[in-house]
Amino acid sequence: MTVTAKICGLSTAETLDAAIAGGASHVGFVFFPPSPRHVTFEQAGALAGRVPRQVGKVGVFVDPADSLLDQAIRATRLDAIQLHRVTPERAAEIGRQTRLPVWGAVAVKTRADLDGVNALRGAVQRVLYDAKVPEDAKLPGGMGLRFDWTLLQGFAHPLPWALSGGLDAENVAEAVQVSGAKLVDVSSGIESAPGIKDTVKIAAFLKTVAAL
Ligand SMILES: O=C(O)c1ccccc1N[C@@H]1O[C@H](COP(=O)(O)O)[C@@H](O)[C@H]1O
């Protein structure tokens, strides 16, 4: 089975280069100031210039205003927009306005949470199953939390999808085996501290994924 990986929350040239060298299919830049992984347009633009064409550049946004999207897309020439905490209607509007593929994050804790995916039909091009965070969490993702991957077993996915939430080099093989994911997304599991990516952990994660 070929499994690909998105390495998210990159903010330095060294760690971006490690993700590309390790074979990441996508790299993610977070445009959300409360996140320790937030990048400015200038930072993101400089990093984007190092990304070869075959690697997708994904911008991560939380209920973004149009102006934020416009500036990020212009600075970074994004290939896809990852959205957290937006309605299906707003996700569809962003897709129409930006003309970019939209990835919609769905926060999962129970099987009932998966029903939210059906509302995204026609609004997004890919679903990102992520762990539901506590109500008072300051971030909707990037918390290193995982959910019960068996919830995805037997689920009739209405859209292409990816798995995220608490993945790391030690658990990604099991996560893929249990869930059937073809694309995995990781952020905190390849860090030495919040927002500090670790090139050794990036390489280990991608090596494990490449062997699946
Ligand atoms: O990483 C962040 O800081 C972040 C901020 C706001 C929205 C999403 C964010 N990250 C996304 O969260 C998931 C899972 O991350 P983790 O591996 O559990 O740390 C991933 O999709 C990131 O893109």
C-alpha cells in the first residue's frame, strides 16, 4: 500500500528541507497567530520558494477572513487550503473564491462525529480526520491528541480523506493499518517542543511511512 505524508507546521528552512528530502507529499504552513507554528507571510513566502513543484503546499487556517487567505495565497502560492472551524457553506465559498482545493478538518471523538463529513460533500475536496480537542483548547489542532482509529473502520467515506491527530513515528504504522489511511498528517509528533520541529523525528516518521 502506498501511503503519503503531510508534514505540517514547518517554519524553518532546515526542517522544511528535511521534510522534502524525506519524501513528504505535502508540507503545511500554519497561518494562525495563537499557534506556536504560526508563520508570517514573509516567512512562508521564503519557505515556499524552497518547495519543489511535486510537493503540495498546504495553508492551515482557522475560520480565516478573506484578507488573510488572499495574502497567504499571494505570498506562498498555496496548492490547497486546510480549514478548521468553518461551516460547510464557508468552506465552499472559500473554495469558489480561491479556486484552490479545500481540505476540511473534522474533529472526531465518537462515531457520531463522522456524520459531519456528509455535510462537507460538495464543499471540500478532502476531509482531514483529526482528534477533537477540549472545549477550552486554544488550538483546534496541533495538540498531539489522537482518536480511536477503529471508528474509521467500515465507514463509507464520501470524500478523499487523510488521517491526523497525535501521529508519530512509533504509532503511524498501526494508525494506517487500523484506519486504512492513504495520507497521514503530522505536526507535534515530529517536534522536540511545541513549534520546534526536529529533523531526526521528521526523517524517522517519513522513513516509517515510506516502508508501509
Ligand atoms: O499545528 C497547529 O498549530 C494547528 C493550528 C491550528 C489548526 C491546526 C493545526 N494543526 C493541525 O492539527 C493536526 C494534528 O496535529 P498533531 O499531529 O496532532 O499535532 C494537523 O492536521 C495539523 O495540520
